[in-house]
Amino acid sequence: MVNKTTTQDKILDAAEQLFASTGFADTSLRQITGMAQVNLAAVNYHFGSKKELIQSVLQRYLSVLMPRLDQEFSQLLACQKQNDLTAVLSVFIKPLLELNKVQHHGTRMFLQLLGRGYTDVQGHLRWFFNHHYGRTLDKFVLLVQQACPDLPASEIFWRLHFSLGTVVFTMASNQALQEIAAADFNENVEIEGVIHRLIPYLAAGIASPLTLSGQTH
Amino acid sequence: MVNKTTTQDKILDAAEQLFASTGFADTSLRQITGMAQVNLAAVNYHFGSKKELIQSVLQRYLSVLMPRLDQEFSQLLACQKQNDLTAVLSVFIKPLLELNKVQHHGTRMFLQLLGRGYTDVQGHLRWFFNHHYGRTLDKFVLLVQQACPDLPASEIFWRLHFSLGTVVFTMASNQALQEIAAADFNENVEIEGVIHRLIPYLAAGIASPLTLSGQTH
DNA sequence: GTACATTTCAAACAAGTGTTTTAATTTAGT
DNA sequence: ACTAAATTAAAACACTTGTTTGAAATGTAC
């Protein structure tokens, strides 16, 4: 009886795979339990509801990632020197890539799930995330503000959400994008390559100079 | 019998409103026909299927917007001078804002629909768009390439998709973002204000200098 | 080995979906 | 005014969804 994968783990593994590729709403419990080779009722028995299953799937990654990020943010905040924006954004790289240790396709899968979580209109996920990890997020925003002292808080708010859009959308459609890139440009980028392309793009956008024209309000 | 709004228009108006706020998949035909005060079977009678209804809702805007964009792109391509990126992106502003003439909340509604179209996993919409307006899109890509002669095509491909993510995500969650901005920063931005904030952000990101570090491939 | 709690299973449930059908009604042409 | 086509209406259809039920099976402790 060595190496027995529990029913719960079988469900989580199948669910995360299907959620990532099909989205939360468009994945049925019957698909999940079918792939997991497990009885349909097992989901409700072990997780209570589909909603809680979704949260459990994300929690498996978040509980590893977020404390690491929180620690890195605190460290950067502690040393008083003004951090450059690229450095702040680069903090994400290592913790994200280390998710490959918690699951085979960890990083890619998690980012894809994150994308789904924000594009599907799953209100409870937003709440779940802010409730559990809101304070870590605040630290990050503080770091960005320190790196861009000339930008008003409202401008940073908008630009960070612009950036969130880039990340979420890129990750949600990551697979399709990589396939197109491979076909059209003969280049084979892993998730790590995408991340390294993203950071300078985001840094330039967030730090772009204020234009005082055109605003008709 | 003056000013009679046809059943089809009643359906389209209700559908676009519900699609924009709830998404395509999460809006049922019964909600639509309920709001439109129309019989359920009318949708299938007039549009054939829900899928075709979705396309019709988008088509009402696209058939106005895309020819205008195409014309502007062609014009920019004709004059040989090298266009700066901000100028190329700014081409979108006027045609987008003129959508307010085809419907009361035209611009905001259309952009929100566009966001839904890309975030919901509606494969047929991608196909529909590329099939009808692919060549207009090619002109835009060409303009961007001319504006950024130092960037390889593959890099432009990625950065344009990053930008698409920003636009789509911002527009899909536009309403929520505007509400937060109003509450936290006491600022009341219309859709026009958001567009004017977007363009310098996108331009900076797309034109960001190539970094030759970190790529481990 | 008996008693108890945990877990699995097949089946049914209640609610919602898009679509089709058939008849009634309205509209338009001559 | 009569006929034929176009539109509306109510009902049913076939199917999928998440969840619950109650009995069977399995595991655990004494």
C-alpha cells in the first residue's frame, strides 16, 4: 500500500487540468470524476461543493506561492534603498517557477488557473483571494509606489490593473499563444521565456511618463 | 405605428446589455427574452441559435467600426512617412468613440462585449472575427512594425498580445474598475478617460527596448 | 470477530439549458 | 374580403448541470 494517491488528490489533479484548459464554468463534475476514475458523489463528499473544489485547487498553489512572495516583498520593503521597478517585478520569477516543484506542470498550470479565475466571472474567487492574501498584495502596491514616486496613486491603480490584464490574459491563452509562436516564428518558448518577455513590457508600461494632454475632464 | 422597434431589435438590445454585464455563457435566452418582453422562441426564429445571436450583437458594432478603422489604417499606410507608435494607436480613438452614435452606451458596451468575447472561451467568435476582419488587422500589425523597425516580428507578436490582454481585461472589468476608482480616488473617469490612459501605457510597453538578458533558451 | 465510523457507489432529484413543435395570431398582397 | 405568408405564443422536448439519498463496501479499534 505504498504511494497511494487518495481520492481527494485524484480529484484535485483531474480538476486542475480540466479547469486550466476548459475554464471553471465549462468543466462539469462528471468530466472531473470521469478523468479521476472516481465516483461522482465523491466531490461533494470530500469538498462540499464545486465552489469549494475550485478554491481547493487554487489553494494548493497559493498556500505555497503567497507566503514566499510576502517574504520577498517584506525583505525589499525593509532595505530602504529605492528599488527600480524591474527589480520589484522580478521578485515574482523565482517563486513562480518553484511551483514546478509542487506539481509536474505547476507554474504553467497555476498561471493558467489564475487567468481563468479572473476571466471567468467567479465572484467568490476574487473574494477568496483578497480575503486570504490582500495584505501581501498591499505590500506589492507599496513597492511599486516607491519605485514610481512621480506617479499619483490613481494612475498606479489603473496601470497595475492594465498589467493584471496582460498577465491574466496571457496566461489564460498561454497555450494557444505558444502554439502560434511555434508555428509562425519557429520559436519554442516555455513559460519561463514568456515571463522574461513580460517583465520589461510591464515595467515600461507602468513607468511610462505622464501625458497631460487629451484628458477632456 | 411610428417608431416601432422590431422584435429583432428588442432582442438585440436586451442581449447586448446582459451579455456585457454577465458574459455570453452565463446569460440564458430566457433572461434575454424576459427583458426584451418577447417570446422565448423568437430568438431561434429570428437568429437561428444563441451562437448566431451573439455574433449578431457584435456585428452591429463591428460593421460600423471595422470599415472605419480599415480606412484609417490604409490612409496611414499610404503616406510614406514613418508613423510614431502613439499616432498609430490613437487611430482607434475616434472610431471607437463614434460608436456612441449607433447606440446609447455604444462605446462602453461594445468594448465590454469585446472583452467578454475574448475571455469567455467562445471559439466561434475568434473565428468569426478573423474571418471577417483579418485583413484589417493585418494592416494594423504592419503599421506597428513600421513604427518599431528595431523589433523582430516575433517580439511584436508577443507584445501585441500582451496589449490585447490589457485592453480586453480592462474593458471586461471596466465597470468594476470605474467604481473602485470613483470610491478610492474620488475620480470619475468615463470610457474616454480610460482610453486616454491606456494609449501611453500600451505605447510604452510595445516600444520598450529589447533586453538581451535572462533568456535561457 | 464484533461494532463502529469512514468511504464508495448507483440511482434519483430538482432545476436549468437551448431548441423544436404545433397551433394561434397578425400582417401583407391582390 | 379573402388568401397566403410571416410572425408570435405556449408547451413540450431532450439534455446537462450540481447536489442528495440510502444502501453497500471498506477500514479501524477494541
